[in-house]
Amino acid sequence: MDRRAFLQSTGVMAAASALSVKSSVLLAAGQEYKMGLQLYTIRDEMAKDPISSLNKVKTMGYQDFELYGFDSEKETYYGFTSKQFKSILDELGLTASSCHYGFHPYLERSESDLMRFVDQCIQGAHTLKTPYITWPWIAPEQRTLENFKRMPSMLNKIGEQVTKAGLSFAYHNHGFEFVDYNGETGFDIILRETDPALVKLQMDMYWIMHSANTTPKQLVEQHPGRFVMWHIKDMDTVTRDYTELGNGSINYLNVLPDPSKSGLAFYYIEQGGNFARSSMDSVASSAAYFQKQLKALI
């Protein structure tokens, strides 16, 4: 089914999309944001002792988290059921607002398998009270123009199912979406062929600065209301690898978008690796820099 037929069949047309964008922008206006952390940054520590790790980052000022690593066979997060992990967060006075789920294998599987997995994600998200379900990645062998042309239909279908469940769905970018295919990129296709009412975007600012011919601020100017979540991280001045906030080449004073125009609901500090000493030292350093230099801008 092409995109127009899909939108007609679901009853979601341009007016609804415009209303959704407007609502996102209004929601962001004046919002006070908790300092968020993508827990993948401290995946080594979470693998050893999740509760102790959450306690440590809480003392650094982190209040909200994006999760990763949902085990669909056991229906667990970090070895805990969703109900158990929600209790842990509640006891610590912390929240989780999104989770990265492993959608990419379903590019090779049936639609019914995908829908069953989406239902599992929805069940977990409802229990954890995470408002966003996020598609984070596709495997290197999947990064083809053909797959990028297939993906918008899948994303729209997932978004419809998630939206009907009272939650929101988002797609997270890396750098591979910005590979040029004769004047068009995978990100262009996703932006153009997904319905803004069903598929939000999570902007990874490091990868925008690393791989795209634009900046986070410029993307938001071109697509207001679409980027409801941000990943904030820095880029090493020499290797262009990840680094702690304030140690790299990204001048957020110049490229950070307007949160209201972006439709921002949540942001997360992240560092995928290349830690100066350890993952915990790095998230502490980034938290201190963010609170001193950047928090007032959001």
C-alpha cells in the first residue's frame, strides 16, 4: 500500500498531521525538562548492578532515562520484569520516558511477527509508563536504498498501532541515514514518507553534526514540531569519535535548536564509548558541563 492509500485507510490526513505538529510545539512551550540519560552510555555498569548504577547517576543530577535492551523472549528490562523495574524507578524517585526496542530484525520477518512484537513493546511501555517507543537502529547489511524505501510503510504501521494504544512512536537517526543515493538520502525518504502524526523523530545531534550536511538547528527550522526527543553528545576534535560534553568540537551554543520549535518532550545525554576513564566518570563529567553551560538553553 502506498503512503496516500495508507493515510486514507487510517483516516489520518494533512489536517491531523498539522494539528499534531502544532500540539507538539505547544506542549514544549514553557516545559521544565528533567535531565535525561540514555542508559546505553553506562551499559557496562548496568550489566553488573542496575540498581547501584541508577543510584550513582541519580546523585549526578540525572532524573529521567531512556532504556535499551528489552528481552522480548523473557519480557524483561535489565533482568527485571517491567513491573519490577518500574518499582525500582519509583523507589528511587526516577522516571523513564522512552525505550529503544530491537525492531530491525523485523525488516526480514512477517508483518504479523512485527505486530506481535509491537504489542510486547506496548505492554512494557504501559507498565513502565514510558510515553515513547523508539526504533533505534538498522544493521549494516540492511542499509540499502531499497530498505529505506520499504521502511516508511513499516514505521507508519507501527506508529498507528502505538498511537492507538495511547503512546507515541519515534525513529532515532544515526549517520547511515545521510548517505547520498544520487541526490537523496534515507533520512529524506523517512522524513517525506512517514506521517508526522504517527512517526516522531528522535534527533541524535552527534550524528547530525558527524554525517549530515546540516545542523540540528537547521533541521528543526525546516521541520518544526517533528523532533520530539534529542540525544546530546559531543564529538572528539581529532578522531570524531564520541567524547564527554565540553571536550569535543560541537558548539551547542550555535547549533542547539529552539526546544519549543522542535516540539521537544525529552532529551538525553549520551556517550556511546571512547570514555576518558570510565563510563561513570564520563556521565558525571557530562552532567556537570551540561548543568553549567547548556541547561539554561533548554
